[in-house]
Amino acid sequence: MTAISTSNASPALGGAAPDVLDVSGTRPIPLTRLIRVEMRKMRDTRAGTWLLAIIGVVAVAVMVGVSVFGDKDDRTFFNLLGVASVPLSFMLPVLGILLICSEWGQRTALVTFTLTPHRGRVLAAKVVAALLFALGAIAVAAIPAAVLALVGGAGDPWADVSVGILGRVLLAFVLGVAWGLAFGAALLNSALAIVAYFLVPTLISIVGGIWSSLSDKIIWFDLNQSSSTLYGTDAMTGSDWAHIGTGVLLWIVLPGAIGTWRVLRSEVK
Amino acid sequence: MISFENVSKRYGGFTAVDDVSFVARSGRVTGFLGPNGAGKSTSMRIMAGLTLPDRGVATIGGHRYADIPNPGRHVGILLDASAQHAGRTGREVLTITAMTMGLPESHVDEMLETVGLTPAEAKRRVKNYSLGMRQRLGIANALIGKPSVLILDEPANGLDPAGIHWMRGLLRDFAAEGGTVLLSSHLLHEVEMIADDMVLIGRGKIVAQGAKHELLRTAGTFARAEDPALLAKVLADAGISAAPSGDGGLRTEAEPVAIGRAAAAAGVVLVELRPAEGAGLEEMFLQLTASDARETVTHEGAAA
């Protein structure tokens, strides 16, 4: 026998399988597939299904409510979208949090990271999946908003609608999801991350209320307040953008960086 | 083939895995045996690329795990049967794994059948599963990519005797087709039933390894007399060293015939005389891991 083998194993009956695994025929897992898997994982649990269903139902319900009880002239597409965006901006970050944290809480990260031993790719897939859900949420809000605006009888159902304005709404949604993702990754615990996410703005406004000398400056740290201008129709000023910028640095970039480090490095138990 | 070369991992001041080297060969079922906290799970996590070792190299078929593209197609891993989303159905768990690996849904049905989960059970959520059902689901999850290497951490945990019997058949067949199987257990009995080769670990260090029958062979003879103290004295007089073992028994390296002769010559009534097979291995396991186990083993054994 002249077979090249580094094994000193005793000759097995019938010849053992080769000691080197031939992986040349195996293609790596494409990112698009990981994204599809992450989107499925968001939908296939009761918590996820309910969250998505509630997001959709509440968004539509508030728009129908405004159409029924509101002034005729309020039934414009942009007004309705703005009404729907209140519950959406509230719930989309929770979706981002769950997308990351359920892997740790339910310990499925053990399986996820063994099937894909490149955590950066998994994290990237989760971020893309969350953003796609945000886009989906806008579609869910925009289509009924358009229908209700058309039948609502407002003088100009399409008032204030422009690409720039819709882009701002989209950006606000994306920021909300990114905020959730960042808190989720930094804390790796759904309950903690959700509480922190809802507590932070309240605490900031309390601080602003007590410490009146600070109340002018608080907008630099209060991303909820600063990003709410994105839903308005007034032109954004440079300082509006600067306020959002510092808020993003503090509440998205910083926890996002900590979270990325934790996801990539932490021991999965 | 799974290979561990001088792998060490420390957590703060605690050395979980201490210069561990061993090989799990293809075509064999290798049992990784040790008390709880001995370093089995840490070693398996290092194999799966979840934990980076401080020193040493762990390879599977010559590759580091993270370098294997779509690793589930080559290496099936079950690290913790409970690490599944409680809200997903068993079928959904397998569907996600199949989807990640790029496999058709038909593999899911095939695997459910292989591990004996009925369609009705597969529709239930994992939180309603018994530990045994979770183990079956975890094994299906490991097998679904048709791998040639299997790494299973405590797979027999929670299985009933029939389940263990089933798993033995499954793993035997897998190895017979040239596959490599490494399974861990803290129960000697399980490993003894399933494995061809054994690696014993205690306090992060390998304490013994080899083919099961070779490890068994070192066990010597077990003898029990009507009057244990008298037998001990007789054997000592005959120059046969023996150690107390079990309930009033003695274990010795001597052949059974030598014990029988010595007893007959002195008129000692033997009630048991046999090769100290399982009991001997158990004793070795207890001895080798005595200092690491939480319970102290009272009897001293002959040198291993």
C-alpha cells in the first residue's frame, strides 16, 4: 500500500474512510439565504407572529379611526401615514430587539453559529432582515393610507407628499429599527433591551424637566424628540440634522459598536 | 476524523481544557467520557468553532471548523438539545436548518422519520417536548445535512433504554459507512454500550484513551468470598495484590485461575469469580476521575 496517510490508525476492516474531508465541492452559504432564514425566524414563533400582526393591525386601525372620526381635511395620505407611524415607530424597534435577543434568550445562537460559523455574516443578515421588515411596515401603512385618502374626500389627498418627505419618514423608521438592533445587541436580553429602549426617552425628558437649564440642550441627546422632526413637513434645518446626528451617535452607533463586539466575541452558552 | 492537538482553554484562573490531544477516527464511534465539569462540553465547543482555544489546534478532517464551507453538510453537531426556541415546532426547527444549508424540505420529513418523531409530534412546539424528544430532534438536526462527522454532547441524556438502544444502532450504522462519531457522556454505562473507542477526561486532562476492549482488558479479575477478610489474607499470603472492590469483593490483576487455586488451597469459599469487565472499567473511571468528582471514592485501586 502506498496510500499517503498521516494517520497511524490500526488498519480498519474494509479500509477506513479518508481522514481528510473533501470540502472542494461545497459552496459557502450565500448572504441572501441567511437573510431569508432570518426573516423566517422572525415570523415562525408565536411572539414574532403576534408582533408582526399587531404592528399591521394597529397601523391600519389608527388610520381607519382617523378616517372615521377625524376631520375630512385631515384624511390626506400624509396625515394618515403620520398617524400610522406613531405605533409603527413604537413597535419596529421591538422587532429589531427580538430579532437579535431571541437567539440568546432561547439559546438558538448555539445552532445558528454552528451552522454559520461567521457571526459577522449572521449579524449582517439580521440587520438586513430588520430593515426589510421596516420597508414592509411602510408598505403596510402606505397602501391603506392611499386607499383611505382616496375615499376620504380631503380637498387635496396628496398634500405635502414628495419624495423628500417620504424619504424622511423612511429614515425615521430605519433609525427606529437600528436603535432596537443596537440595544438588542448591546444587552443581548429581550426584556432588558425593551425596558431600556422605552425607559431612555422618559428618563431624558424627566432630566430635562427637572434640570431646566439643560432643557435647551437635551435635544442633542434625545433621539426620540430630534427624530420626530422627520415626520413633520417643515424643511429640515442643519441643526435638526445635527441633533439627530448626536442622538444617533449616542443611542445607535455606540451601543451598536458594543453590541457588534459582544455578538462577535461573546461565549455562546 | 476529529483531531485535537495540545488544546488548552482557560477561563480566568480556571483551566477548563488542559493540553488535550486525542483523535476520533473515521469508521469508529468514540466515546468522550468524564464527570460533569471535566471539560467535555468546552472541548466540543472548541471543535465547533464556538470557543477559541488559547493554545493548540482542533481540526475536523484536516480543516478548522470555521474554514469548512456550509459546515452542516459535513459535520453534524448537537451541543445542547435544550437550546431550541421553545415556541417553534419541531418541524420548523428542522426546516430552518435545512433552509440554512440549502436543502429541500423533503429532507425534513426524511429526518423526522429517521429519528422516530411522528408527524403529530413534529407539529407540536418544542416547549411541549420531553428531553428525549428534544434529543431526537437535536440528532435529526445534526443528521439532516448528511454529514460524515457527528459531534454529539450528551445525546443519550433523557433517552429511555429503548431510545439508547435505537441511538446505538443509528450511530453504529453511521460509523459502519465510514463516518466519524464523537459522543460525550458522564455515564460510563452509556459509552460502554455505544462506543468503540474511549477517551476519558477529568479536570480538563485526558486520563486514558484507547479501544474499549483494550481498556476493558486491563481490568483484571473480580472475586468475592463468603469471608472477604479471609480471602484478602489468603491472597496476600500467596503474593497476589488485591484491592477492595464493590460490596465485599476484591479486584486483582491476577488471572482468575490463580485466585481459584489460592482459594481452593486455603479452603476459602468463593461466591463469585470472573473477569472484572464492566465493573473494572467502572472502577477505573471512578479512580481516574476520583479527584475530580464531587463524591469521594473510598477504595483505593491498583495502578492503572
